[in-house]
Amino acid sequence: MPRRLFGNTISESAHLEAEAAGVPLNHAALSSPARQLWLAGLENLVLDLVGHTKFNANGCLEWIGPKDGRGYTRTFAFGKPWSAPRLFYFMWKGEIPPGHFVCHHCDNPKCVLPDHLFSGSQGDNIADACRKGRMRCARGEDHKMHKLTANNVQEIRRRYQRHDVTGNNGLALASEFGVHPNTISALIRGRTWKSIS
Ligand SMILES: [Zn+2]
């Protein structure tokens, strides 16, 4: 009985992982009441996860649940710890191949919205896309990569001075350069890229 949330059914691999965590392998052969209990277990996990999230104004679904000592989103499921975006990706989109990153289209490390997540290996064109500033990538979720070049920063600062509605404002520049508005704000205010004038 697939459950639909965020437009995706819970992934087949999430079901398989639940089995690996101790649920009888041949759950399809279970009697109906037992099967309902097994599905309820997965449903409780889903409800618990979704209950620790909140939509922000940009349409991201942000994790507001537990964080580890370093402030990174942290969840526990199927007998092991996960970063929240990795678990949401796994639950709604499927297996994450070994060594693969779960990346954000939206430049928001707290975001767990399946539509905003994708996975890829370092060898794919992901690193290239990161360099071009189109997306944020993270091993787990927390390894920041440079997305803007010094030239980008100079252009953004120059255009921000004009501050009009035709693409020269914080939100529009963030969208054009594929970074979070906070990134634009920080470099405009000189908190980042201090060496570039
Ligand atoms: Zn997002």
C-alpha cells in the first residue's frame, strides 16, 4: 500500500531496509494483521520524520528536529544514524549508491524536500556544476564547496549597487547565480569574500 507524500511514494529500498532491520523478509506472506503492523511501523517513522519539518518561505521543507553536537541535522532509522536529507532522499527516492552525495538543488542544507534533493557521485558532473555555482553539494550535507568565483562576486556587488527590479536585487541575483539569498547578503555586507573589492 504505497503512501504518497510530496508526490512520491515511499521508496522500495526503504521497505527493504525495514526488512533488513528485523522485519520478516517475506512480509508479503504475513497474515493481514501482521502486515498491517509492519506497514504501521513504517508509517510511524514517516509521521515522525514529517513532524520534525517545516516549510519555509522559499518552499523548502526544513528539518527542525534533532541536530548533532556540530549542528548538523541528525536522524536515526533502520538501526543507524542518517543526516536528515539522506534519510528523506532514501525514504522517498530510493537507494543512495555507495560514495554518492545527496545534494540540494536549493542551496539549503536544512532542506529535506525530496524534490529539492538529488544524488550523484563526485565523478559525475556534479563537482563541475558546483564550480559553476548552479547547485550546492555536500558529502552528507555539510561540506561546503565554493560556488561563486571572484568574478561572480565583483559582478554581483556591482549590479547590487543599482538595486532595481530587473534582476539586480538580492533575490534575483541569488536565483541567477544559484546560491542562497543569505550568500548574496553576506558578500554584499562584506562578511564573506573580504579580499575581493
Ligand atoms: Zn529546498
